[in-house]
Amino acid sequence: MLNFVDRFEQAFYYSPIGMAILSLDGQWLKVNPALSKLTGYTEEELLSLTYQDITHPDDVEEDNSHMRALYEGKKDSFEMEKRYFHKNGSIVWVLLSVSVVREGDQPLFVISQVQDITARKQLEFELIDSEKRFRNLITSLPDPILVYDGDKILFANPSAANIAGTSVQELIGKSYREFLEPEQVELAQNLTMEILEKDKPLYDYDGRVLSKNGEAKDIIISAIPITYLGKLAVLVSFRDITDRKKMERALIDSEERYRHLIDYSPLGIVIHQNRAIQYVNTTATRLLGASNSNELVGLNIYKVILPDDRFVISSQIETIERGEFLPTCSGKFVRLDGQVIDVELNGIPIQINGESAVQVVFWDITEKKKEEDLVRYRAYHDTLTDLPNRLKFQLDLEEEINKDTMFTIMYVDLHGLKPVNDTYGHQAGDMVLIKVTSRLSGVLDSMGLLYRIGGDEFAVVLPGKKSESEISQIVNKMIDVMKQPIYITNSIVEITASIGVVFSPEHGVEMSLLLRHADLAMYHAKKTNTLYKIYDN
């Protein structure tokens, strides 16, 4: 008995997390050094206080409610997140676990464990703020943005409403077709169908829209398929280029007016003749990283073009010099400081002193491209584990099938996550899932691709048809890393798996058939309590 007491005292005293024994009225009777360090109070100071004395006022009632339930025998323990006031006045977030000790039906005292989760909570708050800032950014972007489900508008920012000559509230729920010229409706419907059904983004498409009062405006459209509120939808970003179109026509009419306008244009404008830059406006000077135009005038135009783009640009310049207009396209420019920027640009032929030259109009889309890349990335990756998701799996699998190559699919069903969710909450379950998938990714990194299909289900795609010995080795490596201890609130979580294996094209030449056979094999492995099963007719 004395040995047990000694061990308890040592475990209590040396525990890395805060531990305390409290009386039924909340008075601390015994505290360990970790709790003193967490709160900033000495052991003597804590023993003179109650837990209510340093609990944030907004958390006291919930804490007291749980404690009353303990005393009344309605529960034996509880867990909650709460805030303590540190001795220095700062707030410490903790995960509090409390159990009651009884003698018969009579409660004697309570034992609490206190884990510092301040860093995690700060990260959660930062993530919430980040998402809020992202939504605010989209809402406040000067570029018009809207989302529609193939017909009805689901979201629009104020810039889009401004072009339509109406309010955001009036736009939501209306058909996008109401803002198109009649002759454009059929083309717009075909493009929408191609984006949604073929998952084919549309970039830099010239179009026209009608405002509520019937005014036509020229725009450049980019559209990508996304999932919005759980539904497949189209995100459209567009730029009003009505003024730019008018400006370009005015510039062709008069060189004098042309120079006056382009000097103050919000767009970057460069004129070059025989590949030598003759003129840059203020915006182009700034975008290309020069302090004044003299640093750019006289340079070869290829000095500001990314080397990888020079071959394509050269043929485009020759096209313009023949008198043809260059439609809006995208590329990369190199600033004088070496920084590469993404731009959209177009070019027109002009005359300088009776000789042909090229005018390039461009604008910086670096940030816009980053946002588009992020949207595309989120569409194909699981937000929790950052693994490729079901949609990406289906696309990759379809591509492999179309290439008529041999490959192996391992369909993986994890066991043990549901008890974690039920016992410790979904946040703990998410942490376990992140750890397991990280380990699996490390094992499979050089062998194949890991996808999260949904919930507890994953898929592994391996090149070629693997032999049973190779499969066994891979499965054993996966199981070995899953068996490594995963700790959740001082408990070890055990995660296992059942795996179904199929080969393409041996077990099917269609995606649906392969997946059905993989699922059957996985179910058989689960039913027979084996690690894996290769599909067998």
C-alpha cells in the first residue's frame, strides 16, 4: 500500500501536465508544480484560492454546472475547455479533465488534470480570422466575382453588382442569362456545361454583359468549377475592360491623344520597335521595377520577358508586325530586380515615324493567379489531411485507365477512429487521423499515391501489378507505422485497417468496376479479420 501511495505521489508531482485535488467547495487541497507553472502561482498561493478565483468569468457558470453534476451523482467525470487568469494577468486556455472520488454514494473530493492548450486555441482563432479575412478579401476585391450553379447566381461581390447596375441582394437568385445579350446566351450555356461536366476551366475569355438598364460592357472572363455550399458550381472572375477598349480605339485615332491617355493609364503600356523599347508609361515603369522610364527605354524587349516565354512571344510579335491584333493572353515578365510577375497582356500594331511598331498593354495578375491556384488546389485536396481527395482520385484513376497501363489499387478502411470520436470528441479523432495519414504518406511516398476517399476510407494507387509478396511488404510497412503509439489525453489509441487489393486491367477496365471489386475485397478482409485481401472472382 505504501509503495502504491509513493508511486501515486511521484506520478502526481512529476506529471508534465497540471494536476490538483480539490475539495467539494472548489478549494485546492493539493497541486503539482506543473499547475503552478501553468498559472504562475506558487503552491502556497493556489492552496489559498478556489478554482473560481482564477477562472475567467465567462467560464465559471459552465464549470460550476459540471461540478454540481459530479456532486449530485449525475456524472463521474467531465472535460471542458476553459480559461484561467495567469498571475501576470494573461489568459491561459486549458483542457480541464475532472473526476470525482466517492465513498459509496458520498462524494469526497475531486481530481483534476489541466493541460495547457493556449497555443492550439491561438492557432484556431488565427485560422478563423484568416478565413474571415479571405471572405472579406473576396467581397472587397475590385475585380467582380460571382458564383452560379449553372443558372442561378449564388454569390456576388459588390464589384459584380456594380457592373450589373444593381445590388448584391438583387443579384442573388437571378439567372446569369438576364445579363447577357440574347445572341450570347447559347454560347454561354455551352461553355457553362463544358466547365461543369468536363471540369474544364475557362480563362481570359472576351465577352459582353448588360447592366440592369441595358448598358453593354466589355469584359474578360475566367471561370473555374468549384464546390459551393456542397454543390457543384462555377466561380467567375471578370474584369471590366470597357474603358480600355474605348482607350485603345482612341489611341489608334490620334498619337497625341494616345500619349496623353497612356501616360495616366492604370494599365502598363510598353511600345517597342525592332525589339527595342521606345516608350513605357508610369504604370509599366512601376510594374517592371524601374525608378524611372529611362532605365527601360532602349532595352531589348526580351529583357523583361521570362526566357521560357520568349519563343512564343517572338511569334506573337511577328504576327502583330504584320498588322494583326494580339488577343488578351497571359505570360510572365521579369522585373529589373529579377522578380517574376504574372501578367495579362495584349498587343496592337501602331506606327512610329511611319514605321511599324508594337504596343503592349499589360496588368499584374500575380495575386489573382495565386488565388486561382489556391481555389484549384482546395478543389482537389482534403482540407483536414491535405491528401488528394475523392475527386482527384477519380480524375487520376480515369487518366490511368485511359492510358491502358497496369496498376494496383489498395482500398483501405481504418478501424478505431469511431471510439476516439465517441470518447474524446471529433477534434481528437481529427488529430489521430492527421497523424495516421502523415505516417502512411511517409511510408508510401516513394511507392505510390495516397488519397482520402472520405471518412475512414483511403486509397493507394501503385504503378504496375504488384506481386503478393510486394503487397505483403507494403501492407506490413503500413501496419507497422499505424501500430506506433498515438497519445490522446494520456491514452494510447490503436488504429488498424482492412485492405482490399485489385489490379487493372485484370479486375476491371472501368473505374466503377475496379472500385466495386476493391470494396468487396476490403469487406472480405474485414469479415475474415485479415490485413488484406486480393480480389478473387
